[in-house]
Amino acid sequence: MKAATNLPVLTCQAFLNHCQADHDLHLYSDFDGTLVPLQADPMACHLNASQAATLTALAGVPGVHITIVSGRRLIDLQSRIGIAGLGYVGNHGLEIATPSHNFVHPGALALVTRLARWQSTLQAKLEPFTGAWIENKRLSLSIHYRTLAACHRQELMAVIENYKDAITEDGQLLISDAKQVVEIRPNLAWTKGSAIQVVDDYINDDHINTDRNRARRVYFGDDISDEDAFAQWQQDLTVLVGEANRQTHANHRLGDYRQTHRLLDALRARFNPDHP
């Protein structure tokens, strides 16, 4: 890993050079913080009309395969984007939907009931904390506290810590921290990196007349969970969006989600030069 501040900023020209027209392009992107800004209310996150139009246009280009990868529940992610022809990966890789394939990790399915029980237990403990709430994503739980007053966050963390040993004692569940979110999810040898490899195989299987070794891959992400994907595709273009004050496996960086869209707009213009 390397300090993100030492990474080169991905320029438009470098991005377009990587996405050569005579190669298939497999483009992966996180959603929150990468395609849309992080919001105090995660339910408020949506693509705007221009952003959706660009993704729709790119999804219609032969040889361009776009997949959105997120910690959100799959059905939630799909409802916020709603573009046919894209691939979608939800719950940090535990569920996948592409134009021709669907997948849910069986190990995660086996823990749905247990996760629901923990939601009930923790929900009661969260009631005193205005601004904190627990989201049941079926295959995982998220405790959101972005709108909780800063003076109460340490107390909330202490409550969660009191349950940590019970939640993780048999090794089937793990607890991890994200951006003002605590995740409770299955402890499986399965990550976003695992999921995107499955999606990549799906794409190759569906397009058997293309040379999989010639495909160009790009992965945009801002979250710690994206590091598994960055690490997996070191020889491809991996781009850390936003946070620069950390160690990363990515090989390029961008300032924020708006720069992600500038690159996508430039790619759309390459394929459709008449588009304003």
C-alpha cells in the first residue's frame, strides 16, 4: 500500500488512453462518495439527470460494460440508478445482478435470521440516540450515525462495543467501521474484489468472441471496502476518489465524485462526438 497523497491525479487524457476504442472496457464504480456525494441522509442519494444520461449512453456502447458496486442492498442500489444494461453489486459483493446473471452468496443467506435478531436487539439500544438508526439490508446490518450529535458518538460506540463479543463470538459475523457507519455482516472470505471477478467472468462468458486478455478495466471507489478491488487489479486502472489521507492499493486518485463524472462525460464524448 502507499500514501494516497503520493498517487498521480488521473487526468482525462490518461483515462481516455487507457480506455482504448479497440478494447472492451469493463468499468466498475462505487456509488456513495464516488458517483454521488455522501449525504447526511443516505436515502437522499440519487444520480441527477445529466449523470444518469451519461451512464445510459455509455451502457449502450458495444464493448462497454458498466457495473455499480456498493455496500447498499441490491434492490436499493438498483432503485436509485434504474438504468437497464448495467451490472449491480450490492451488500459489499454478497449479491449480484447483471443483464444475464443473478447471484446471492449462500453463506450470507444462511445468516439472514440471525441478522434480523440482532437488528431487534440493537434497535432498542439505539432508541436514546437521536440521529442514529439501524438499517436491515437482509444480508447485513448498517448502524448509521452521520446525523448523531458528535457529543453522543462515543457513548454510541460504547453501546456497540458492549455487544461486539456476543455478535462475533462464533466467528460467523464481523463488525467493521465505514464512513460514519458501523457494518455487521457475514464473516466470509468474500469481498467486493471477489464479486467483481465474478462479474468479469460473467461478462467474458457472455461475449465469448472477445479476447478477455485484451479487456481494459477501471475501478473507481472511495471506501475502505474498495481496497480489496484495488488490490486485485493492480495491473489495471484503480482510482481512489475523495479521501487522500490514507494508505491505499489504488494507483491513481481523484478529488471527488464530480471529477469521476468529468471523466465519464469525456468518455461519452469520445463515443458520441456530436453530444454537447
